[in-house]
Amino acid sequence: MEMTKRNLAFVAALVTLGAAWTYPAAAQESDAAVPAAAGEPAAAETPAAQEDQPAEKAADSNAHELQETVVTARRTEHDGFVTRHGTFGFLGEKDAMDVPFTTTNMTQKAIQAFGDPTQPLDSVLRISPSIRATGSILHNDFQHRGFRANGTSLYVNGVPGMFTQFNAPMYVIGKADVVSGPNSGLSGTGTQYESSAAGGLVNLTTKRAGYRDLTRFTLTHGGQSMGGAYLDLSRRFGRDKDWGARLMAEKVDGETAVDGQKVKASSIYINLDHSDAKSKTNFFTGYRQNEVVGGVRWFKLGTGVTRFPSVPKASRSYAFDGMDKESYGWMMILNHEQKFSKDWNWFVNAGYLKNKLNKNVMPEYSAVTILNDAGDFALKSQTTGTPQRASYLQAGVSGKARTGRAEHTLTLAADRAWRNLGGVFGFSTTSLGTGNIYTGILHQAQMPPTDYVAGTKSKTTIKGISFVDSVDLDKWNLMVGVHHHTADVDSYNRAGHITSSVSSSATTPTLALAYHPTKDTAVYVSHAEYFNVGSVVGSSYVNSGEILPPAKTKQNEIGVKYANKGVLYSLALFDITQANNIAVNNYLRQDGKDRHRGAEFGMAGKIASKWTLAAGLTYMNATNEKTKGGVLDGVAKDGQPRWHGSLTAQYAADDRFSAFGRISYAGSAYILNERFKAPSFTVLDLGMTYKTKLGTVPTTFGLTLYNALNKDYWMVSRDNNNLILSTPRTLALTMSMDL
């Protein structure tokens, strides 16, 4: 459809406004960037916000079946924090009842309620019983069925690797869909660093222009002095309103609830979409600058520690003067589908990320090492940088075919992912003084050095091909898929010369069988796998230089899903094994194995006229199954509590007032191969929203009290001797006006 001059002028105005919004920070990009913080204002949706949902199918860029009619408003489920519908890779837009894996689909309301910029990414994601919090406002790490993940393992609009390990801009996200368990065959392959998607897939969908115009301005206050301003503009235009534009921007500055921890943020994003009877396109792009001062929350236990340390005050800073992490970068994502016959279409998904850490002054190995039982630690700094560029391209076809009474939904796709990762060669640490976690007293003798020179350290290229056939026959569904990819990893020295090259490949199947005895019941069994890249054997082994294949993570799952009176219940038993490399008679072999076995229960929906509920509970036994010399066989994996879960409830008194609360629990967890055990903890979050009018302006006031009881606790991360200190009680206030 042709756009009018008025519509073109509107788009130009959005771009001009965006440039003005970020100009002061962008102008200083090379000197002192003013980066973007993660988070969405913690306000529930106003009536206008409920209407700003994407037009029918226009937002679902990863669903491979085009509809004849578009641009009719689809009323999604807004009553709760979790919905039945989501986007699941090659399966497209699906009801959770029709997906033979454990899923959790979080709504925009959940992101708004728990995604304040003072909180880490896992504040939102831990609504899923598969996900456990291990992050901070500095690093968006979390654990997915016991495996470490971060921003690089997320998918954005179906494209992997577009976020970094640094905190994520959640205010641009409209929904989050989680598929638990390894699954390379469901959505293609990406490149990650310091994490993987072995625990499952998390796909974030950006906000699209809704059916009604939106002009929203939001003010926030959180922590001690952290203020924020958010602008959200969206319009649909064209003869049939088949074009949409949504511009989102933020500025955040101030101190969190942690003494001396400061965030400075500036970002702008725009989402453009178009949909008609034969095609749909979505383009998302943006620029962000992000700085966190004094953000350290990682700790390690030194050899002088003889008992597990009691938790120090979470509101206290343990950062030295000059600790600063600052980045800037931009990204763009394109999704396009084109119908070329009644039942078939082709699609393209592509993305590009460029990000630079122009300042990264952190403790040695990003963590404070506790030296003894008295809580003493040495102030040591290191200056590093991880500039990176990531690209992704996927193309394929999808459609339907019949064989007798069976209907096949077929997808064939090929993809390619690149990541160039930089770093500092031969970085050194600097001793600055001493400190104590219990007294909070730091004796700092000097400021840390800040200069560094970074170069390319590695280049990774992954080329893959995937095929999925989902067969429906009466009450049965059979899914058969296969994924193959090859990976090439080149490592570089300071001079820019390649020091090692690793080429590897592997193939994984995806199999599932589901039976629906009634339209509200599903029973399924499934098998899925994940792998990343291979590795080269080091010089200390007899087989030095040998290329070991990618280590596979495999899951078998059996589950049942049941829907009744607006509530969806799910129960799954899972068994995950992951191969790893161990030394065997002075050879490095892929002969090791970890195992995660457990059960997961979830329920979500409207349990009464004014009450909605989302609850989940996971039991998991994660152990070392096969280790070097059998020394650690049967020993629990670090940071894996047997039990964890959450209960989230919302009470809507009327159209104007609602209140919500969440209880999160994690059981005790071992660290250092069962040498110590961190105690369990329970955290309470409370919130409320009130909708009114200021004159003629619809306004929503929001209040969220995170960690309401101000619980101090340790979180244990998987492997590497990592403790993460909790985020203290934080009051977040918001005021959103629809102008």
C-alpha cells in the first residue's frame, strides 16, 4: 500500500524526535557514553495500553502461516502475567496446549510489573518455574533448568545473539516466551559467549504499533535517587492501517537501592511493521548507551575460607572507587514472510549487533574473592573490554501438505551466524587496597588504571540447516525434526594472527508425540538436543591438537497439560544429560557427563472473577555422573537447589485499582563440589496500580516494592565458584500518562 505524505511526515518526525532524544549522549559517545539500562517502568497497563497490542498476526514475525485477513485487532489475554499463547520457533504462534514441551509465555503486564530498571532481567523471567535467578543489574545472567544463560543466549524476534551479557533494555519488550530444555531443532543456531542455550529457548518479542494510536509519557523513581523518563509513541497508517510505527526511548540516571551503585542510561528504538494478505514484515532497530558504576555483586570463596560465609548487608557497596562498566552499540532485526501459494510461504530472519565496552574497570575476574572466615578481601582491579559484532541470517520455506487424512506442517530453513569477539591480550591486575564484607570498610590506596587496548580474540561462524515436520492426524500429533550445523572458531593473538582453528559439526534430532484425548487435555513425550561448537585439545595432553566434537545436551521429557475454566495446568518429568571433556590417561576425551533429572509443575490463569494466578514449582537433582577418575561421580552440581519456584497473584478490585504479589523460593544449594552449602531463601515482592485522570489525561500510578521484607541472601551460580549477593529492598514508583 502507498503511504501518504502525511504518513511519511509522521515517520520522519519520529526519527527526528529520536535523534533529538539521544543527541546529548551520542555526541559524547567516544568520551563518556551515557548508556541504556534494562527495565520497563513498573506500571500495569492502562486501558489504552491494553489496546496497543499488535494487529492480528502483524506482530508475529516468526509464525510461518500467513492469514488472509490482517489488521483486525486481536484481544490477547491481559488479565494475568502468563498467557497460553506464544511464539515457538519454527512452530510459529501456538497455543501452549499444542506444544510438546514445557512452556511459559509471559505477557507485557509481567514485564511492566517486574522489569523496573533497578532490577535484573531474571526478575521477569523467574515467573517461569524453569528459570532461577542468579543475575544482577550489571549482568543479566540466569539459570535455565540448571544451565547458565545470559543475554547472548536470548532470541529477539526469533533472531539469536542480539543482546549482550550486560543488562537488557526490557522496556521495548512486549512478551517473553520460554521453551524449557535443549532444542537446537526448534529455531536455528546462534553464537553465544560465557553462556549457552542448553537449558532452553527464551524468545523476546518487541512491542509493535497497536490498533489504536498511543502517545505515552512515563516518569519513574526507584532505589535511592534513580529517576527515569520514558517516551512511547505508536501509530498505524496506510489505507487499511497495514503499516505500523512505534518509537520507544528512555533516559535513566541515579542511585539504586545499593549504596553508591549508579546507573546512567539513554536509548532509543523504533519498530516498523507491515502486513497484508500476502506478506508481513517487521523491522526493529535501536541504539543504546549504558553505564553502571559500582555494580559488583559477584563473589568467590578463597582457600582460606573454612565455613560458608554468612550473608553481608545487600544494601552495602563492595566496589572500589573507579569501578565502572560502560557500553554503547546498536542493533537491527528484520523479519519477512511472503506467501507464494495458498499453503506455502518463504521467510527471512536477519539481525546485526555492534557493541563496544569503552570502559570496563572491574574486580579481578569480575568478582570479589573472600579470603578468610572474617570476610576480608583484597581490592584488585582489572581493565578489560569485549567489543563484539554479531550477525545472523536465516532463510527458509514453510507450508502445509496432506497425505491421506494426515496434515503436515513442514519447515525447511538454513541459517548462518557470525560473532567477532574482542578482548585485551595479557591484561594484568592492580592491587588497590583491602576491604571487609561485614564492616563495609575499604582501605583503598590508589585509583585503578583505566587504559586498555583491545583486539580481535576470536571469530565464530556457524552454518546450519533444519527441517521440521509436524503431522496432525485426528487426536494425534507427531513432530519429527533434524538439525545439522558446522562451526568454525578461529583464535587470534595480539598481532592479529590466527593461533588456532577449530572446525566441527554435529547433527541432532527432535522427536515428539502428543495425544489429545479431549480439546482441553494433552499428553506428550519428546526428545530434543542442543549443541554449540567443538574444541581443540591443549598442549598438556597426549592428543594435543585433536578436535573434539561439540558437547551435546539431550533431554527426554514426558508431560501432561490440562485446561479447565480459564486455568492451564502442566506437569512434566525431564531427564537431561550433558557431555563434557575430561582427562582419561593423559588424553582429553569427551567422556564426562552431567545429569539433571526432575519434575516441573505449573499453573496459570483466572481462578476467580477478580483473581489471576501464575505458579510454578520445580524439583531437580543435578549431579556429576562421570568425572575425571570418578572422584566427583554422584556429587551435586554447584548452584542447583533441589526445589525452587514462585507464586504470583493479582487482585483486580475494579477497572481502576489492582494489587499483586509474588513469593519466590529457592532451596539450599552446594558450592565447591559440596564443600559448602548456601541456605535457602524466600523473597516477597508487592505492588499495586491505580488508574485515574489528571484533568482529561488518562494516568496510571504504579508502586512496586521488590524484596519487601529486605531479605539478604546468597545465590549460587553453576560452577566456577560463584556467589551472587541479592538486591536489597527497592521501592519503584511510576506515573504513566496517555496524552
